[in-house]
Amino acid sequence: MSKIKIRYSVRELQEKYEVGNKKPLEDLMRAWQGIKELDPNDLNSFFVIGGYHGEPFEGPGKVKKDYWGGYCNHGNVLFPTWHRVYVHKIEQALQSIDGCSEVTLPYWDETTEESLKLGIPWALTNETFILDGVLINNPLRSYVLQQAVGDSKRGDNQAYTKPKGYETVRYPLSGLVSAEYAIKTQNHNFAFSDYVMNQILLNKNVKAWLHGSKVTSDVINPQKDGIFYQYKTCLDAPNYTAFSNTTSAQEWNKQENTSIVVALESPHNDIHLAVGGFDADGSEYGQIPGANGDMGENNTAALDPIFFFHHCNVDRMFWLWQIKQDKTDKFEIIPFFPGTSTNYSDNGQGPAVGQQENEHLKMDTPLSPFLKDQNDPDSYYTSNDCINIEKQLGVTYSAGSFTDIVLEESNPKTRKLKVYGINRSLFAGSFIIRAFITIDEKPHYLGRYSVLSRWNTNNCANCQTHLGVSAFFDLSDFSDDEIKRAKFSIKIHHRGETLPDQLKYDFEVIE
């Protein structure tokens, strides 16, 4: 396999852009603009790929309520793996655009301090973007349908039917534009016609969901009923089946007298509702009644580009769970456990396109419609084909939220040196920490840790929330006796001529 490509966070690309390295973000924008402009019959077009998830419905799911008209798997054990390949396919499409072969799909790291404080990265919400010197509509904020989409299910009143030319929307707007809802939606959206204010409202809603019940605009204080803690807790799920989906997790929690298991699918669902908004019996869970954006409904969620940045992060969390649970090369599905069937009564979705009623879902179940070889109609991906993202798909993730926790907990026998207590407000801009261990007067270089920082953190509210810097260095090459005799030291490389007098730091050896 060729060199493993790295998926960075959206904010990492933004930071590079803001300090002058504009190419990574510009190429991403170029790739997204490209797939959205492809003919809607092109297999690499956003219309085709976005449409795999839900609308336009196909097969029996067009009309029968006990079938799902899209290809996606929800409420069953294929939820993580099907969406893993889905993310892989949109990434391949982006790389098919001229000049974009090195583009990878970034993830919206939804549980960083920046997300808790600010909400969605600006690259996903700004109205416009300058590409090749031309001001364009930001290709990541919405999608204008090149063809109409819909379904013919009885009882849903064609609520999520969309005409050609419809542009996807997010909270606080409504995307219910079929005949029954058109006038109400028009009046609702007229009241929210200020694009900039809408982004403020959207981020306010997202932050409320991330924090939980006691959110404030100025304090990062995530509660256990918020998305942040759901993501963190799901990493402790004891097996893939319970981790993978809400149906299996609920049954596991009924049967096992252990700590409550949170499925990966749970915080995933909440992000959809936070970004889209939704009506439930006429009352809004969020802040504005009547908000019904496309991300809040499976039928249309994948037609909003933010869907894929969200699911890239969901896949990252899947990978972190695998690392923590030592499942990077193998995991298993508990046979016949709830959540392993396409039966409508089992998972609430019913069989997806390409599946049969009462089909038993296994590791070798085809992940339709994704083919490993477009010339071979039987070469479907299966869960077995996407267990190890590095070896099988050629990608990995940059270090994002929860990475340090997972790496520490999944390698308990790996001794580390922790350097902590460094206040980055003492430095003008970025700096590098280099660590050394001296044994019997012989120094050894342990490595370096780069800190990207503003010139003046006093003028950055976000910086003020996390001024303390910690860095970790591997000590696994040294014996217990050597560690006992060792002395540790650091060197800090920065733009100043001398180190600040106020500089303080401490060392701790972590077993």
C-alpha cells in the first residue's frame, strides 16, 4: 500500500490557512466545488454520493414503511462500518478532481475546547470563500439540488420531498418545502433572513448540545447529559456490538449489571439534531420552534456537506475505540444479538436498499452500494474490509480530542514523561519544547513537542481558556533502574532571546 494519508481536523486546516499556508484548505474547497458541479449521473458527483444515504429513495423503501429507502445502516451493527466506507468513498471522489489527488477529508473535532467554546469551524459555515482570487459561495455550507429528491411513503405527507434547485439549510431555518409545509416554512425562514445572525444562532444551539443542560456562553463546563460526555463514555464500551449502535447498547444495558454503555451512534444522533434542529410534537428541543434543517432528518442529512465532516469525526471516534480496546485488527459481532437483524421491529429502520427482510447482519454482509472494483458488480465492501483504516484504507487521523487519553489508557505498560505547567502566554507566538533525559551524566534526546500559539494570547478569549501546556515523551526504552537514576531537562525554542523569568514547569513519570 502507498503512504498512509492523514486526515486532519478542519480547525487544523483553518490554522494553516490563517498563518499563510492556504493550499490545504483551498484544495479542499476546490475538490468540494468540483464534485458538486459534476453531472448528477456521475458516480463521483455529490448528488450521487450524498443520495446514497437517504433520498432519492430506491427499492421497496420508496413506498413501504417497513423498508428503508436509502442505503445507510442505523440502529444496527453495521452503522460504524457502513459509514466508514461512506466517508472513504466521498474522499475518493474529492481526490478525483483535477489537482486534488492529495486531499483528505478533514474531521470536525466536535469535542475540543474550541468546539465547546465556539461551535462549528468557520470553514463549514462562512457564506463565501476566496478561491483562486475569486469570491465564491462556500462549497461546504450547503448544496443546491441538481435534481429533485423524494419518496412515496404513505403517511409521511412527502415532508422531505425537495425540488430541483432547493438549497439545503441548517438550524434555525426549516427545509420542509413540500406543498403541506411550504407557506409555514416560508414565513418561518423570512423571520431568519440574516445569514450572519443565523450562524450565531446555529453555533449557540450546537454549543448547548455539546455542553448539556448547564451550558453558559462563557464557561466550558460540559455536563454528563451533553454530547461531549457521550463521546467520551462510548470509548469504554466493552465490545463492538454494544459500541456500534443504539439498539444493541440498549439491550446490553438491560442484560448486564455494569456501567451504562453509550453507543457511538448516540452522540452521532445528537449532532445531527443540533445542526439541523427538529420539531417533536410541535415543541423544539433546542431554542427556536420550527427549525427543521436537513441534518436533522436521515432522509436528507447527507445532502448537507457538513454531514461528511461530522461522520469523519464519528469514524475517528470509532478508530479511537479500536485503539483503546485493542481492536484495530479484529472485532466481532455477537450473533443474533438485538441490532444484528434487518427486521423493522429490531432496529427501527427496516432493511436498507440491497437487504432482505429478517436478514442476519454479519461481518461479511455486503455494505451496499460500495464496490471495491467498479468493474466488478459483486465486489462489495464488507465490514471485514475496513477494520484497520491504516492497513486497509490507507488513512489515519491526526491527534485530536481524546487521543491522549486513549493512548495513555490503551498502553498502560508504556512509561512516559509528562512535562506540564508551562504558561504559553509567556511566549510571543509558537514555540517548541525539547525534552532530555540524563543518565550517569550522559544525555539522551527524548523528542520535541510543537506549540502553535498566537503572538499575543491576551487578546484571544479562546487562548485564555487553555494557557497551560503539557507535553508527553516516551520512556519505554529505559529500564526501571535507569529511570531511578535519571535527571530530566527541557529546552524551549521561541522567538525571544532569553526565557521569561516567570517560566515554571514540572516533570512527572507516568507508568
